[in-house]
Amino acid sequence: MRLLIVVFIAGLLVFILTLFFPFKSHSQSEKQPDGIVFIENSWIDALHQAQLKNKYIFVDAYASWCGPCKLLKNTTFKNKKAAAFFNDNFINVSIDMEKGDGPDLAQQWGIQAYPTLIVFDANGKPVTGTVGYMGANDLIKFGKMALTKKANN
């Protein structure tokens, strides 16, 4: 009788635990990332990855105080379609233009407003750019247009 009670309690405990802590299969834990995956604040790493993978580089040039920059990060960059497109087609890098190498890059690239979104080829030559907030559909259009262009020499 005691064994039956112990087995019943153990079974009940397992049942309760699965309700509150559902089992995640291996494939669920390796799902798509939540948004565009960015290399943070490293232009050199982005260039290296772009050359290895022969991809264009998508740069999110931002400032920490910039409202439209925050809106891009919290909405557009988290859109599933935009994320899938940019993660598949670009090396993505997000750079705070007021820290680290940011000020030098801002001067080199002639950035005067935020957010500035720029696409470079794998060698670091500019292809196209835009300034300001945009929604996911417009960002995808911008990315597709960039992929059809060659770098400015």
C-alpha cells in the first residue's frame, strides 16, 4: 500500500511539474532568433564576416539617446520577415556612433543624423544608405534594392 502511495505521489508530482515547466524539445530551443542578429559595435568583425561569407554588410548607425533608433530596435528589427531577410542576406552590425570606434566611423562615413542605415559591400565600400525610421516592409525594400546595386567606387 505504501509503495502505491509513493508511486501515486511521484506521478502526481511529475504531472504538476510538466504543467508549470513544460518540456522544450531540442528543436524548439534552436528556433529562429528573435529579430535581426547584429554584431555589436565591431566594424572590423563585420568586415571579416562579410569577406568570409561574401555578403553585404547592413549597418545600423545609432546614438543611445535617439528615439527613432530605439523604435527601430524595438519594432522593425524584431519583425519576423525583416529579421529572416536580413539574417539570410547580410552581415548585420549595430554601432553606437558616440562610443568606441563610432565617432571615427561617423566622420569617415559622413553621418549627420540618426538612425542612419548603410549597406556596404564585403570590402567595406558603400552601396547605399538612408536616414530615419522605417517600418519592416520599407526596410525589406531597402535591403532588396541594396542587393541589386554595386558599391560606389
